[in-house]
Amino acid sequence: MIDLRSDTVTKPTQGMLDAMLSAHVGDDVFGDDPTVNQLQDMISDMFGMESAIFCPSGTMTNQIAIKVHTNPGDELICDRLSHIYIYEGGGIARNSGVSTRLLQGDRGRFLASDISNNINPDDEHFPITTLISIENTCNKGGGSVWNFDNIKEIANVCKKRNLKLHLDGARLFNALTESKARPADYGNIFDSISICLSKGLGAPIGSLLLGSNEFIKKARRIRKVFGGGMRQVGYLAAAGIYALENNLKRLKEDHQRAKIIESTLLNLPYIKSVYPVETNLIVFELESNLNVNHFLKKLEEKDIFVIKTGHQLIRMVTHLNFNDDMLESTIDILNKIKF
Ligand SMILES: *Cc1c(COP(=O)(O)O)cnc(C)c1O
């Protein structure tokens, strides 16, 4: 089976499993798990931030951040393609009682002026703008990477206007692979950063939320309320440490394979357009006369699995368990299949 549905489908390698089995553990709700503490210290050092907290999912880290940064009746600004808005079950409104101002950016990326133009005036009619959220890479934008200078300009507006700045960095390491900016550059300007270990990094579970000591203290309280306090979770944190130590450099391979798939797709008659491939996500639009379910079924018959991600839109994602042999078969099948 060639599974290109997501980079979350990877299974732990033997090396990762060995690291998990030999982990030292304790009750993390008491702060006693040495492996969780090591992972949290490792990521905060890497980003030059004060503190971090290990959580089960990226949805939880994003939702905790939104709740800590806001009060009910506030408004946050993000792009219309944001995961926090589309794919987190309406959590912004449900968990935090916060309204959302949606921007229409370029595949998820917007400018500092978009923020300035959408901050509400201090007038009782309007919700109070308090939080800006950026997603890098942007999932629904097809793995688009932000220009770090634009992010810095946005951070300047936030500082001037007293707004908090959150980064949904589920795939931040994919962005870092393609950018000159370093983790500490991000740590320097964001109030909070969420990072997933279970996407391109290949861990079976886990996300990290980074911020100041004061922010993480509040985040621990909210994690408990959300039911995310975990006990001997060092077995899972060990997978995260292993991922950070072994699986960052290889992300470039995923990006190179995605580029090769892109160049194949660009020559196929049944494909109308392909989003420019920047990282490990490939999004393309089928010609309007080709039925999406028919396309999916034909690929499944050849043992290739991809997903529909919008009207006539298909998504493929390269990852740790997708190798060169699979790449070759995928290209061969895409070239031969007739519609
Ligand atoms: C996957 C993802 C998340 C978090 O998802 P979980 O499945 O809850 O871990 C958050 N943001 C983006 C952009 C993602 O792709």
C-alpha cells in the first residue's frame, strides 16, 4: 500500500520503539516524568523560549494557547484557511467564547497591513481584538511557507497594538527546512508556538506548546481542564526526543519527493492545476469533467491512497514511510492511468 493521505500515517521505526521502551518515567501531572521534562527542556532550548508543555495533540496545544491568550468576547484574527478555524471543531468559539475575523491571504499567508486594517476600534459595538494566529506551513494552502520578514512585520504590529501572536507550527520544521530563519528567530517574536511531533517528525502522538513561564503555568491549568493531564507519558515523550534528534534533517527528502510528484502532475491531461509545491504537501485540482470519487477509486485499485481536500481538489503528502521505490511506482501509475 502506498499511503499518501497524510504525514500522520507513519509508524514508529525500530529505533524509535527502542527509545520508547527504555524511557525513564514518572507521573507527569506531578511534574515527575524525567523524559517529559527532558523533551520540554529540549524544545524550549532549541527555540530560546522559557518553557514548554507536552500535550496529546496539536488541536489541544492550539486551543490551550487561544484560551490562555484571550477572554470571552475577544476576537482573534487568522487566515480563512487556518486549521484552528476549519479543523478544530469550532473550538475557538466553543472553548474560549472568542469570535474570529478571517483574512483572505495568499494560500494562508497575509501581511502586516491586513492585521492593521482589521483591528477593531475601542468601541463597545465591537469585540476586542487580542490575538493573531499564523500557520506555518499552511496545511490548506498546500504546505505554503511564510516569508520570515513578513512575520517580523506582523510581530511589530502586534507589539505596537498590544496583541498576542500565536504560531500554529504543526509543520514548522518543514518550513524551517526551506527557510533561512532559525528556531530561535521564531522563539524571539511569538508569544506561543505549537509544534506537532506526529506529522513529518514521525512520532506516534504528541505536540508541544512553547511560551513564557507565566504562559505555560496557565497552559498547564487549561490542559488539566481539557482532560490532557497524562501520567507515565515519558514513553511517548521518548518518541518525541528521538524524532527531534533523528528526523529533522530527513524532511528535505520528503520535499524533494514531493517536487518530483509535482513535475509529473504538471504534465497530466486530467489535472487542471497544481499548487506550487514548497514542502511535503501536494494539492492539485482535477479537470471539471473528472469525478473526484472515480479518481480516488482508480488510484485505490492500484493501492495508492490520497484524499479529497475541497471541490475537485486532491491532497498527497510525502513522509518518512514513503520511499524512492514507492515514488517510482506512484509516478508510473499516475502516468499510465487513463480517464
Ligand atoms: C495536524 C495539524 C494540527 C493539529 O492536529 P492534531 O491532529 O490535533 O494533532 C494543527 N494545525 C495544523 C496546521 C495541522 O496540520
